[in-house]
Amino acid sequence: MVESSRFSVVVIGPSLAPEAQRTLTARAEVYVTGAYPPVERTIGIVREHQAQAIIVRQGDVTREVLMASSRLAIVVKHGVGVDHI
């Protein structure tokens, strides 16, 4: 597990637009999974970095993903629909 005084954010899917990515990384440690990662990989990243926030772009968020970080406070969907959460 990584300890940091900065927020830990996992982006499930590709990186955000360059300006948005710069803004976010100026304020948080950001970990990008790439598009449609296997759920097991997402669980591992969320657990390893004890994510406080998850931004869902392209991929699934299961109960196990949500339970992987005791620090998780928010899950947001980038785009439309919530069928992957």
C-alpha cells in the first residue's frame, strides 16, 4: 500500500483530456487503468493505492472493486449511464 498526503484517484479507462489530466495530477496521485481492464486488475490497483476516488470511463466497477479500498469516498461516472457501476 502506498502512503501519501495527496488524494489517490483511479481512472478506469484511458486518461482524461490533457488539460483535465494536468489539473487532476496537480492535486492528486492519479492511476490510469487503460480501457476495459479486467476486474481483477482494477481491484489490485484500487487496493494497492487505497483510492479515495474512482473515475469510471471505460470499465466495470463491481462490489469487490468498491470494497478494495477502505479510504474510498466517491465514485463518479465520466460520460453517460451507470450500467457499469
